[in-house]
Amino acid sequence: MAPAKESSTLVAAPAGYTAIPVKFSKECQTCHYMFVKEHRVREDLDQTRPQNRTLFVINVPAYCTEESLSRIFSCCGSVESVELQEKPGPSEKQNTESTFFDQKNPKGFKVAYVVFKNPSGVEQSKSFKVKKPVVLSGKDYVIKTGIQKWIDDYQSSLTDVSSLQTEIDEFMKEHDKRVAEEEEKAMEEEGVPDEDGWVKVTRKGRRPGLARTEAANIRVTEREKKKRTQKELLNFYAWQHRESKREHLAELRKKFEEDKQRIELMRAQRKFRPY
């Protein structure tokens, strides 16, 4: 049986885009198309994506990595950075202070922003033409898939407790240092007038802040629960007091009406002598 021929049918790219055929490996008989164009926005607010040096790529397959895109477009110019996102939009800021949190990896088909070091890279990419589909995974650049990829993803999701504790200790050390510097600066500026003659006054309580330990949290919770119970009892007693007062007023009103009727009766019998 003769082997199937590799598909080389060209597809019509959307207006303003250039089509680039890619395939996962040499053994694949069909190819996938990515579409690229120069990245342009109305306001150049994102400094990480210069308009004259940024390429916008859509229809990026799930198995395509940042390294793959950098390798593909390196023939057009020196690539400075590659950013993958689930959909077009502003740059998704990553937490650079921690290696354990907010590390997002888009799933499925995605878009990419490729930034070149020189504007000529964008111009070369817009006229990028290939005779054969670009192979993404080979001997020198293997893309892991299937069970091996799942194993690697699982292992990378596990947190090294000792490394995390080290990162927390370093963060708290820097935090305490920053707080101490701010307090020292506030002490130096205390009582010193500024350019307009105003004196900044800072106030510190005599009682230090409560340490948020587990035991302290339990004590605070118990105290709040006790206050809530006392408030409920106080509300109950207030309601009982209002009810007794209302009953007393009703009794006085009833007695007044009875006295009033008795006086009218005595007047009718001419036996009423107020003095």
C-alpha cells in the first residue's frame, strides 16, 4: 500500500493575515495553519508589546510552545519574547515575586504575541513564505505529549515545602525590613514642618497589634460569639420591658375609663362631692 501524500493545499488567510503551515512531527500527513499579522492597537499603553516590533499570531495549536514560536520566527529576526494567552487582550501580568503562585498556562488553542528586537522582524514575518509545513517537534526540540506530558504537569504542580518555606521567610524578611524603614522615616519626619509649614502628626496606639495566630483567631471568634449572645439577650430583655410597659399603660387606661364611668354615674345620682 502506497503511503499517503502530504497535504500541501493552501488555505485562504483572513484579510491582513499571513498563513503559516505547521505540523506536529514529520510523520504527520496533515498540517495546521497559524495566521499572523502586525500587532496594532489604538493606544500604545503596553510597553511590553511595542507596536512596530510585535507580531500577533492566532490559531496557535495546543501543543505549540513559546520555544516553538521563537524557533519558527527566528528566521525572520532576533526574537525578544513570546507571550501565549487564551484570547486576545491586554498583557496578563504574572506574579514575578513568587515561583509558586499565579503561574498561568493557557489550555487548548490560543493566541500569541511575538516581540522582535528590531522592527525588520515584523516586516519579514508578514511576507513569510514556506514551501513545506514547519515541523514543531523533532529530535533536537521534542514536545512532550500524552502520558509523559501529564506526568510532567503533575510533578510540576507539586509544591516543594522547603522551597516554599524559604520563599516565605525571604518575603517576610523583606516585609519586616520595609516596615522598619517606614517607621524609622516616620519618626524622623515627626514634628518637622514641610515646605508649606505643616507638621505631620502620626498617632500610635499603646496596645500593639494582635498577632494573627491560630490561638488568637480562636479567642477573637469566641469573644465575638459571646458579644453576639449578650446582644441577643439584651434585645430580649428590652422587648420584655416594652411589653410590660405596654400592658401597664393599657391597665392604667382601662382603670381611667372605669373611674370616668363611675364619676358620671355618681353625678347622675347627685352623690359626686369632689371636695
